[in-house]
Amino acid sequence: MHLAFQTPHLILNSAVLNGGLVEADHLVNLRVPKENPQPCHTPEQTLQNFCNVNGWSGTTVGMMTSASINSFRIQQRKVQGVDIVVMLTTGLANARRIGDPAEYRKIATLPAEVGTINLAILTSAQLTEAAMVEIIMMATEAKTAALQNAQILSPVSNQIATGTGTDSTAVISGKSAPTIRYCGKHVLFGEVLGELLIDAITDSILPDKTPARKQLA
């Protein structure tokens, strides 16, 4: 998955490359083998080398996954003139429940696994920074709800998983009116976003179990 923006867009993200709050020209979700073919390279170097080979200028937000390309899903809806788009891949090889014992016991260790549920959430509307943080919260809840509905278990605790150990999320703000300041469960934006996320994740991991949703004008 690769997105190229005509002008830099504000992205709040937990990606491997250029994570944080950045103005970016590209977003990429790079599929790699489970076994790193270039063990001498860090994930950041692998992603940056990929950007260089493709000749991308500017800043790239880069996520990494070993999930099958068949898991890619996109869900989108236009509501009252605002586009909301969800794109994702799902890999569940390292599914975990929050609070499971960690394999790595050094506080600053970087995990080597690349199983991963990677989410990219885009909207045409302009998001405040607080709204972008709230979307991260909403995405986390939606992911947990979808895994709960699908009865995905953590192999560590044998309890319902809440994600994987290497998930990444990116929220991309648009540049058009209106400005979105609130996007939680009490407002229409949050309702639509939650439905899109749960449906896309469910369809990715259980393609025959996705519920039908109403369409909003």
C-alpha cells in the first residue's frame, strides 16, 4: 500500500519510519518476509532504502508488515460531504492481549516480530491534533472489538487478543472544511469511523462474517 500526496499532509502515527506527528509526502505499508532478508539493516533502514529505490522525495511515513496482501481491505464513506477512508492489512501471527507477559525483558528492546495489524485512516476534513489522538483511541477500540467478535486468542495467555505486538496506526488529516474537533462515540464521525474499522478488520480476518451496514447520505 502506497499513498502519495500532492502537498504534504499532517499524519499522526506510530509507524517504524518517521513516527509521531509529521508533515509527510508519502505513506507506505511495506510487506516484508517474516525472516528479515537483510538482517544487517534495521527496519528503518529497510524502509528508507525502499523509498530511495523508488525515488520518493520528501518525507515518508513507513509501516512494515508480514501480513498477506490478501488481507488488504479498504472501506470508505462520504457523510455530509466528508470523506472517511480506512485502509488496513491484518496479520495475527503475534496476536497478544494487553497485559500479556512480554518476551523481551529489557525496557528499551525493539521487538523483531512483524506480524501486525496496520491501519491507515484518512479524511478529507481538517482534523485538530486532539481529534487525531481521539481517532487513534477509536481505532484501538474498534480493533479490539473486532478481535473479540472473532474470538482471536493470544497464544501467550489463551485469552481474547486485543491486538498484535507490532501494530501500527496512521491518521491522515485532510485540508478541507469542516474542521473536525471531536470524533468519539457520541458524534456521527465517530459512529461512521467505528463501523468502517470494525467491518474492514472483520472482513480481513473473517471474510464471510462481515455485517451489513446502513449507508448514510
